[in-house]
Amino acid sequence: MKDLHAISMFYGILIRVYTDNSIKVPHFHASYRGYNAAFGLDGQLVDGEMPAKQQAYIKAWALLREEELFANWTLALREEKLHDIAPLR
């Protein structure tokens, strides 16, 4: 079953991950003031739209938190409870 879980929030950007074992490409979702996009665990935009400034924040956060993102991705594939990840400061 596909559920969307919030794992972080910073500068008005909400970061979420689906728990669903049918999704095979590691990624997370970001929302900001009506913009919605999917990003690879390296912070690269893969789908959707996001203003350039927020994309830069998301990429910086993802690069700093890549190991934690991967750990959450592994949990998501097993449909287990995800961990919060510290925001960008």
C-alpha cells in the first residue's frame, strides 16, 4: 500500500517519501507553495516543478543527508516506519 510520509521540513519545503515496495527508483518528494516535484537521493530533480532557489536548498539538504535518505528508502521498500531527517539550517 502506498502512503506518503513527511520526513523533514525547512524553509517552507516539505519533504516526503512514499512507503511502497512497488516503487523501485530511489527518490523523495518535495512540496513548496503549490510546487511539487520528485528528486533523486542525490537531490537532482527527476519530475515536476520547483523554483530554482528551493531546488538548490533541496539539493544541498539531500547531499548532506544522502545516507539517511537511503536508510529511509530501504525502510520505505519494506513498508516500515520512516525516521525524521534533520532540516537544512
